[in-house]
Amino acid sequence: MKRTHLPLNGLRVLDAAARHLSFTRAADELAVTPAAVGQQIRALEDTLGAVLFRRTPKGLELTPEGEAGLVELRRGFLSFEEAVRAMQAGQTSKSLAIAAPRDLTAKWLAPRLAAYRATDPELRFALIASEGGLDFTEANLDLAICFAEGPGELEGVAVGQRGFATVGEGAAIGWPGAPDAEDVMLTVADAGLALDAVAAGLGSAIVPAMLAGLEPAIEDPRGYWLVAPLPQWRQKKVKALVEALTAFDRPKAE
């Protein structure tokens, strides 16, 4: 069934004017002029095809038509307020769903989340491995971390330094997304496993400098980005998380 278009501005003005029985006091409550209140009421009367107020020697009075729907109207506004509070509740939630590459989660993200949670034991995290495209709606994500040249169509902020560093010695260990290397002896699934292979003495690897905790020696436009669609990005809990994660990159005051 097609829903009736609701003149919500006019209905809000009707509620205020009916409570005060004064366009002037209704205007003060709504932070508009009395003339604007009168225009809204006249427009609403035209829409409804009914007279809502009459002026009498004693002042403004509601007509029976104006009074007929006030109880349900006010109940409706209370329902709207409850709906808004329900939608805003997610902003104050202490639970965050984060998507990130597995290697970044293990080498960089997990210890930072542990430090952030130490500031608030009520924080809860759901970590999702991201391998390729991100679907924020399907996965119900709050924030994601990607390795890219920029945030693309999402809101985002860079973390760490761009570029690569070489770790270890010997034959090259390759991984998808690594700069081209000669004499690749071993190929692994990601940069984190490449670092583990280096630690095991299997050779050398070129990995994101931030992941290795080193200064970049090889320039590259790619880097790690905290990203989210605008609605998620504006959430208080996401802003706080982004602030916490980027704070690690800032030099501490001496």
C-alpha cells in the first residue's frame, strides 16, 4: 500500500501551536517567526482540507477538527523520538566490527586494539579478515583497513608510512602484492607470512615498511588506510577508534 505523504513540518508546528494556543509562543519554541508559524498552519489546513484554529475574543482556539488528531499526533512524535534514539544507540555501543588483512591484524592491529581496550574494558571487537572487496552492509562493518593508494570512494585516513622495506637476507620470498623481485625461492599468501618466513631463516622479503616496523626504503604509492562509508565514519565510536589507532603514529611530546 502506498504511504500517504506526511507534512511533518506542518504537523510539528500544529503540535506546538496547540500546546501554547499562541503562534508567538509556538514560534519561540520552534525558533522561527510567528509569520512562519501562520504560513505552516495555513499550508497544513490547505493540505488537510480543514480549519484547525479560530481566533476569538479570548484568543486562539482549536477547532474540533484540529483537536481530533492531537493525541495520535503526539503519540506519533514520541514514536519518532524512540526510533531516533534506537538508531543513535549504535553510536554509543562499545562493540566494533573491523575488517583488515590477516597479516595486518596479527602484526599491527591486534596490539593496538589491546592497548585501546585497556582504556575501556567494556570495548568489544569483532575482527573480520578482508581479502579483496569490502561490503560494509553485508558484513555489518564499522571500519575497515585496506592496503591501497587511497580511500577510493570511502572516507578514510592513512596510517603509518607508505613504501616498502627489505627484511632478511638470501633468496627472495614473494607474496601477492609485493614489488617484483628476482630469484623468488618461496611464495606465501601475504606479507605477514613473508615476515614469518624471514624469521625462520628462509630468505629475504620486501614488505610494507609499516608492517615490518621499519623506515621505508622503496617508494610506493600504496599504504594502509582506515576507511568507512560516511554514515559509519561519522559515528562517535568509529571516530574514537580512528583517533586511538592514529595516535600511535604521532610523535609523543617530550
